Amino acid sequence: MLARYGGEEFACLLPETGLGQAMRKAEELGNAVQELGIPHASSGAAPIVTISRGVAALVPSTELQARELVRIADEMLYEAKRKGRNRTVSGPLDLPGPVTPTPSS
């Protein structure tokens, strides 16, 4: 399911999908947008429209709630933007405290 989540953000929910699969899907989505070649002259990041992707995966439990999934994915999205945009970054959900991002290769 793909839905607008905020002004310029979208959420893509992938039930029964692990972090690796979600990372691959995020890369596919990024490539698909880039292949459209939509001009974006006012962008400092690229001459065409691209997307930054923050990815998180969650196995439902009583300890981890859905809002944690959204929080981590949002943190990873902003980390992708800080690192130069047009990239995918993920982070673990099973660690308390600050999240250490895992960039795509």
C-alpha cells in the first residue's frame, strides 16, 4: 500500500516483508522515479526528480509498536536527505536509544 504521509512524504507498507526485501523495493521505487526523467531545474540535488528513502521493518510484538516503525523510517528518510538525497537508508528497530543508519550499497 502506498499513501501520502505528510506534505512531500509517502509511506509504502509492505506486509510480510523483511528489511532486505524492503530495501530492494525502495531501490526499485527510486530507480523507477529517476527513469521518468522529470525535469527539476530548481533542485540542488539533481536535474531530475529523485526520491530519498528511509526504510524500517517490524515484526509486531508487545514491546515494539507501529509508531516505532514510523519513527525509525522517518529518521532514516532524513538521514538519506542529509547524506545527499536520492538514496536508501535503513535502521534497526530492536535497539533502544539513537538509531545507527545502514546506507544502501
